[in-house]
Amino acid sequence: MLLGPLLVLLLLAGTGPASAHAALRATDPEDGTVLKSAPRHLTLTFTESVGLLDDSFRVLDPDGRRLRTGEPTHAQDGSETARVTLPAKLAQGTYTVAWRVVSADSHPVSGAFTFSVGRESLTTATVDTGPTEDPATKSLYNLARYLAYLAAALLIGAAAFMAVCRPPDAPVLLKLLRASWWTLLGVTLALLVLRAPYETGEGPLGALSVDSLGRTLTSRPGVVLLARLGLLAVAAVPLVRPARQRKPYGWGGAALAVGLAMTWAAGEHASAGIQVPLAMTSSALHLLAMAVWLGGLAALLVTLYRAHLTPATVTRFSRLAFASVTVLVVTGVYQSWRGLGSWDALTGTTYGRLLTLKLVAVALLLGAAALSRRWTARLATTADVEAVDAETVVRERAQERVREPERELVPAAVGGPVPPESPSPRTEVPPAVDPHRRALRRSVLAEVGVGAVVLLVTTVLTSTLPGRAQAEAAAGAPAVIGASVTNVPFDVGTPGGHGKVQITLDPGRVGDNSIEALVYGPDGGVSVVPELRVSFTHPAKDIGPLDAALTDKGGYWSNSFLNLPIAGRWEMKVTVRTSEVDQVSVTRTVVVR
């Protein structure tokens, strides 16, 4: 009953804005700058190492034509950078750069920025920077990731349940093992096929390209998925043997479980950022503990409904679950600290809010687990009492059988020996279901349901930018990203003499800035006016007015070299003249960083 809503939630999550884990820290040249001479390279710096694609850079000239650039490479600073060589001669004007890379934890990230050579220009280039992934491809990919988590938990947890808890009736669990193995195999192949269109932002049909599959097989995420397929091939050997030849799961099975967990650690958050070796170890232990607990719960639930289960088996699993929860708490605290970086990120970032939701779900899971432990203790106590009663009955029946031959040899008062009494017919009564066992079934079913929700939140969490990476990106970014845009409405008091002036101040910080103004008429279209003046005054420092010296460029007004010497709040006075005698001045405040 839970599967339908979970899949709907997962698909809805896949249609939102893309969230990747490598954040852009800086660009060279910076976004919006005007250079006196053309650069030879473009360099991007990220918060973590990134992988490059064949189409990582697209550079468009002022007319919107794509430039021929070199192959994307890493700069000498390291794998946290991406660099491309530009043509030797660039014409004056504004260039648009669209970029796309893959973060170390396998998630694609993209964006765009502009720079100008000599002067700014109105560019016709339009770049669609999002979503980072195709919605259909992302939904399928995230669905496969969720099913991979679920299948791995069932496979590892059921195997651990059989090895440690030793249930008396194992065939029903072997079916669960085989089903989880086939599911994990299928979704791993799906992830391998969908990897290329997921990285490039194409639709699912992009997976049909042979070149795309070849590129995936040589990439880091592809190698990780291939390693997972190899481990699954080894894990299949015990599952295909006849039951009488199947050996108990031992150290070999434990090594396979650790290997499978490492394939997730090598492709998720733990593989990038700070303390990578410790983080990967913690991530693998976290996944193993989760699988042993939640997968073991599923195995326990199946056994409770489909097979005979002894109280000793339930008691062993209760101890195993307690050990798993201890590992989950220790590794979870470390991973939360590593991902958040600060207390503010717990409520101020999407990652923190999802982590809070996961903690609430885990708390509910622990509550259900405590209830299950209580019913387990009662079931064990009842079983001990029943065992004592059964032993007493057996002892009494044994004594009765010893006395029966003696009674046969005693002569009756009249006649011969007394014949033995024929047993009275008994009516067979079907055994009643133990109320403690029924209560345990319900509590374990609740644990499994909440566990499925925890896995769903975990899947979404691993696709979200960690709070620490978000803070690092903000700390390394310029004080102002992009341009300051101010809309100034005006009305000269004559028919058709109203509209607005859109003024762009780029980059809007101390020093040289470029200023561009567009006048819009009452119909919302660009309007031509005979005169437009803009000046800046800093009242607190008694500076100004500084004339922006706008020049009519034929449809818009601009000046590429406006110097604002200090930071603070500047009063921008805009004067619009619509005729020989009609004009109006409007003042707005702009902030310069």
C-alpha cells in the first residue's frame, strides 16, 4: 500500500529544480566584467572536483553564433577546475558562456555567465540553463536509485538475518534473496544505461546512443556501477546452488556486503569534500547498518507471516537491530556534521530541512522498534512458560506409559486381567494464533513502512546540495553576482507620456561599472526618447552628482566606463525628456557593494 504514494512522491521530486553537489565558486573572467583585451582561456572553479563532458563549454559571440573552442580540460590548480581555450581573436562585444560539468558525487550541474571585450553590446544569444536534467530522465534515474537502495537493503539484510538469527525455515527467505538480487541487477543496468542522458540533460532516448554508453563505461560513475555488477555476479553463486549444497553465509558474504556498500560511498556525497577516506568508511558503515536493520525487518516480517519462527530467532534479531541502530547513530551524527557545516544550515538550507525530516522519520522508526522489542520479550517469556509446561506434560506421559504394563498384569477380582481402557476420541482443535505474535507482526509491519519512507528521504537527500558546500560557494563568490537592475517609472503628465526606464548597473560594485538603460513606453515596447540623463549622488559622503554620460546607441543608452568610487547607498537621478518641452526627473536608491 505504501509503494504507490512513494513512487508518486519520487516522481514529483524529480520534476523540481535540479540540485547538484558541486557549486560554482568563481569564474575567470568574472561574470559581467568588461575586459580591455580578449582572454585566451575561460576557467571555472568549483567547491569540489568535477568531471568534464565533450560539451562542457558553449561560448556564443555577440551575434549568438557558437565559437569553436578547444577541448575542455582541468587547469593546473586541480580537478576542482574546468578550462577551455578560446579563439585567438575575439571581436568587441558581449559573449555568453554556458557550461555543464559532473560533480564528484555523480550529479550534473550547469549554468551560464557573460563577459565583454572592449565594450558591452546587446547580444541576441539566448541560453537555456535549466533544468540541469531532463525531467523524464531524472524521474526514471531517481526511481532506479530508490529501487537500488531498497533492493540492496533486502539483499544484505535478509542474508544477515539468515546468517546471524538462524531461522528454522529458510526456503521462504531464499525467495526474498533471489527477488532482491534480480531487482538490484535490473536497476543497476538501468542506471548504467540512463547515466549518459542524465549527465547531458537529454531525454531517455539518448540512452540508445552507442557513443554515450561508451563514454559512461569509462567515467567514474560508470566504473562504480560496473564494479557493482561484478559483485552481484559473485553474490549469485550461493543463490543458484541446490539447497543441500548451499553453505552458510560467512566472511565471504560479509566481504561482498562491504563491497556493495562501497559502490554507493564511491558515487555519493562521501566521495567529495572534506575527510574523504573517513567519510567513505562512515557512509559504507551507515548503509550496511541501514540494510541489516531494515532488510532484516523485512525478512522477519516475511518469516512471521509465511514460516515457523522461534522466539530465539526473534531475540537474536532484536540484538542485531540494536547494534545496527548504534552504528547508524554514530555514523549519522558524523555525516550530518560533515554535510551541514553549521547549525544555521539545519533550517536555512534544503539539505538541512530534508535531514530534519529524515531524523523525524528515524525517531518514529525507533519508536516502532521499541514496541517490537517489548512484544519480543513477551513472546520469549510466553515461549519459556510453554516450554516448561510441555516438558511437564512429556514427563507425566512417560510415567503413565511405565505404569500401564503393571496394571495389565494385576488380576481382576473375578475373571482375568483387566483389559486396558480404549482411549476416548479427541476432537482436533486448530491452534490459536498467539496474541503476542500477532502484535509483533503489526509492529514489525509498521517498522517496515516507516523504513521505506526513510529510504525515500535518503534518496532525495543524496540529490541535494549539502549545506557546507552551499556555504563554501557563497564564501568564495564575489560580493555581487550579476548585475543590478532597477526599474524607474516616469510620467510627464501628457497623453502617452508615461512608461519606465530599465537601468542595468553591472557589476554594481566599487570601481568601474557599465550602465545600460532601456526606455519602455505605455504599451510595454521599447520607446525612443530625445534625451535621457542619469546621475549618481552619495549624500552621506557628499559625493556627486556624477554624470553617467549616457550615449544613445540606437534603441538603448549606455556607457561602459562609469566609476563609482565608494560603497554604500547612492541616489540615482533619472531624467527623461519625451519632447522639446516635456521632461520629468525621478530618483531611486541603489546599493553599491
